[in-house]
Amino acid sequence: MTNVEMVNTDRQIKPTGMTGMAGGGFYNANSAPQWAQIAAVLPWLEDAITELPFAEGTSAITFADFGCSEGRNSISVMHKLLARAMDHTDRPFLTLHSDLPTNDYSKLFLGLRPDGKSAFDGERVSSAAVGGSMYDRLLPPQSVHVATTFNSIGYLSERPLDLLPGYILPNGPSKIRGNGYITDSESETFARHAEADMAAFLTARSKELVPGGKLMVQVFGCVDDIRTCDGLFDLLNDAVRAHVDRGDIPSQVYEKYYQPVYFRTLDELIAPLKNPVYELSHLYSLDRTEAYEVPVPFVEAYKQDGDLDRYAASFVNFFRAFTQAALTSSLPDTPSKTDLVNQIYQTADTLLKANPEVYPFRNMSVAMLLTRK
């Protein structure tokens, strides 16, 4: 039988405003674009499964996913990896699913044990959840054979600036809207912090991975002049600004609020491996990298049927699933706070339906596959 347990670290969560993705099944229901990003590069890892050191030891082969949220995509990843790996060894397996301690793990647990039975091969596969920051070491030394993170590395470990008065995202507005600004100094601060975060993640995983273990990192990003954040955050920014103009949100609250998320280029993704300050080059070999685009399911559906109401609902629910926590935490605690949050996303729906062409969304990603030396 699959054993599911909760393991917590004692490190206090840093004040990013992130407590995990939207819970109650909402993130699971609105994460199809993320799965499209994952599915495009997961074959790299499936092909590399045969290179794992299966013959060394008798303990469980461990697959760990960092940033599992409610688990739908994380469990799907494990299904594919296990299907490849189980033909190459008789050893048992352990799947680990990690996110912040404040994450809603209820759907993950239900997904791991639907109808009270293991989602995997109950005779050979055990599963556990690990609560903690992905920028810390969370697992025993040399205990992990495959580590993955999909999109979660884009979320900053902490807020490096207290104020970001010109826009709600460190990468700034799109060229299409130009509905805000980011200074060069602000941009450089976030870029440095994002690089340090990546270095901390790679350092932590290097301690957990066995020699010959694999690490896959994929995250939403910027490819040439196309950025995943464009359209999405322009729309959210316009919606928040509309409520500032109405007097619902004080201007000083807007200046302090921003999403603690950074969209990297491929060069930025691999930069810590090349920077001698972090001493990572002797820990990993870089097997493969790619910057790529995948279709967005609700965008493709809209192109086919022109159903604007369904398109707007899918679009807004998609980004609400990963922006609601930080937005909610930034607003003053009042009896009407929940209503205000709902109104902001309803305003986003209205704005999108009025001018869908000014909020385009293209799903760009950057990814790398590493081997622990």
C-alpha cells in the first residue's frame, strides 16, 4: 500500500505573500496550460531514466517534485516516470511531492489515494508530501534519484523590494499595453535575486541527489521578445488599477503590492551554473536546454469557436489560480476583502471581453536537464 505522510520543516515562510496556489481544487481545474509546458519536455527525462544508477543499493528509488500544488500535474509526472523506470529495476519506489507548508495538500492526498487505494503500483510505490521552501534542503543527503520542478522556480523566495510603485510584476508591462513602468534599478534587483534563488535551489538539490541523479527545471519565461507574462499581468494590473481609481484600493497599497514572480530567459536560467561565485559547475553537467512555446488550450478553443464568454472565464480563472494568494495578502484586512478580490477578477473578465486583442497570451517556457556529477 502507498504510505502518505506529511513532513514539515521548521523554517519560517518568508514574507512573499505566497501561501501556495488557490486551493479547493481550483488550481487543479485551471492548470492545463502548465501541463502543456510540462508535457513538451518531460520526454527528456523519460529518455534519461535508463541512465539512473538502479544497481547501486537496495533502498527505494526516489522521485521528488518541488512545487506540487494540488498535485494533478505532479501525480501525472510521476505516472510517466514510474512507467519508464519500473521495467529497469526490482527496487521499490518513493514519490515525494513538495510545496510550502501553507499549501492546500488535501487534493494531493486524494489524488495519491483515490478511493482509498494507491494511484500507483501499491506493492512497489510509496508516496509522501514534504512541506518547506524549495530553496532549502528538505530531504536526506544523497537520497533522491530524480528531482523535478515545473514553473515553481519562478516564484521568488522573498520580496527583495518593499515597493514597486509602477507595476505589479518585476518584469514590467508589455510593449502592447505599456500600462506601467519598472526602473532599471528595480529590474536589476529582481534579476540578481532570481539568480541567487536559482543558485540556492540547485545547491539544495545537489545535496539531496545521488551521483548520477537527474534534475529537471522548467519554468514560464521569455523567449526572444515574447514573454509569458504579457497579457496576463497587463490584464490583472488594469483590473487592480481600475479599483484604485474607484477608491476601493488606496494608492499606497497598489505601490506596495506586486506578484513575487520573475520570468527568466534561457540565459538567466542557466546563469548560476556559469557563475563561479555559486560553485555549481563541478556539481552538475548540463545535458539539455531549450526555450520553447506550447499552445494554450483555451486560446486554441477560442480561435475555433469564438466563444468570448468561455475564453474570458478560462483566461481569468487560469491566472487567478496562481495570483490570488499574493493579491489577497496585499489588501487591508476588512470585512469586504473577499468581495473586493472577487470584484477585481470580475473586472478583469469585463476588461478582457471588451478588448481581447490587447491582452494576448502566449505560453513560453525555458527548461534544462542536469545530471548530478
